[in-house]
Amino acid sequence: MNDESVVPSGTAQVVEREPRQGVMKNEVILKAVDIHHVYVVGREELHVLRGANLEVRSGEILAITGASGTGKSTLLHLLGLLDTPKSGQILFHGKDLCQLRDEERSLIRNRQFGFVFQFYHLLPELTAVENAMLPAMIGVGSGEWSAKKGRARDRARDLLRRVGLSGRESHRPSQLSGGERQRVAVARALMNEPSVVLCDEPTGNLDARTSRGIYELIEELNRTMGVTFVVVTHEADLARRANRIVRIVDGAIVDANVQDMSE
Ligand SMILES: Nc1ncnc2c1ncn2[C@@H]1O[C@H](COP(=O)(O)OP(=O)(O)O)[C@@H](O)[C@H]1O
Ligand SMILES: [Mg+2]
């Protein structure tokens, strides 16, 4: 890795982006404060996060790196309300989401966060457009859905076009390559116009060339749609493309640059 690859830590180089309406560029939208998380397996306690602090700013691409098993996925799940920390706060626009009731958490998760996982998590019996539409269906009654469905389908088609899958709308996941499946997952993540898209090793299952296509897509969506991305990755190539890189070390977050990514 040469010197040009170094991304200065702590400085979000965010320019010419248009975040969600009503949100200032560079505003802290999501913040983890003194997060501790423990998994209990039998009699063993695994203290994964030990006072993790992180700020996510609107319009940025933030990479979270760290060795395998350091708690990257755990942190991402906590940020996206897929799990609740043992202690600490997850603040969204300054409001502590850990204090909310389950229904409110589900609503915020569905409306404000998009998710992209390593293994896509698409439903095999649904077409690409139906998979992309799914987040719009969640929590909607059948009457409301019949009124909304046409618009949701149009948006899903538009998103599939944006991720480079025009003409593949009616294909099922088994008829798509790994990279194409991940593109469907990205379209699905964007369906509800989320504030933040959380990606957990989005290229972990893809070859180098296909991975590059996914990185480029993330950059393009960030640039053209102002989407904020938090990307967990142990791949230096992907981290290098972020505006900012942090690393999990001993359960805490430290600023990092790509030269730290030796493993
Ligand atoms: N549901 C769980 N129950 C028990 N241990 C878990 C669970 N999820 C993760 N772990 C453990 O917590 C640690 C951190 O996991 P994870 O967040 O998945 O790390 P990473 O994504 O950085 O590889 C690992 O040691 C893992 O085995
Ligand atoms: Mg992981």
C-alpha cells in the first residue's frame, strides 16, 4: 500500500453530497456512546464491546475495520437496532433509541436504516423487484398496501435500474450471480429512503472484480443520492474508499487508516 492510499483519520472528506432532506451535511445523525456488549454462552461471558464510542455523519462513507471476532458485526447490529447493548446509548438525531419500546424501535429500524449483509439474505421465491420492495411492505396493513403497492413497485424498479439491474426485475436470486444478488440487496436497503445504510462485509462473498463493482456502486449512491453508508469490512480495498476509517481494538473504537489493516 502506498502513501496515497492513506485516508486521514477523523476527517470526513465529504463534498458535493445531498443527504436526506432536512438533514445537514456532516451532521452527526447516529452516535454510539460508551457501548458495552456481552454475550453469555452457558457459564461463559464474552465481553465483546467495552466502551465503544462512534459518530456517524450524514453524507459520509464510514468504514469499520478490525480483526475477525472483534465485534464489528455486533456493533453494526447495535447501531441498526437489531440488538440492544448491555449498557450505553445509541443516539439517533440525539434521541436514545435504547430507551424506546420495541414497536418504536422496529419502526425506526424499518424507516431509517437499510441493511446489506455478506450473504445477501434475499428471499429465494421472490423476484428481484419483489425482494427490493419488501421493506415497503413491512408494518403496512393489506388495505394500505394495495394503495401503495404500485408506487413501491415503481420505486423498486427505479432502484434496480440505479444498481445496474435493468431487465433483471423478474429474475429470482437463483438466476442471478453473487454480485447481482448483492445489488438487489442494495436496492432493497434503499427502498424506504433510509438515513443510513449499514453494510456487514458486503463483498465478503465476492471475487475481487465483482467486489470493486459493489464498492463503486456504494460510492455512486453516496455521491448521487447522498446516502450515508457504514461499511464493516476487513478488506483494505474497500476501507480505503471510505471517507473515514475506524477500527475496533480491545472492544473500543480507535481512528485508523488503511495502513493499520495488516491482517
Ligand atoms: N450471538 C452470539 N452469541 C455468542 N457469541 C457471539 C454471538 N455473536 C457473536 N459472538 C462472538 O462475539 C465475538 C464478536 O463477534 P462479531 O461481532 O461477529 O465479530 P466480527 O464481526 O468482528 O467478526 C466473537 O467472538 C463471536 O464469536
Ligand atoms: Mg462479522
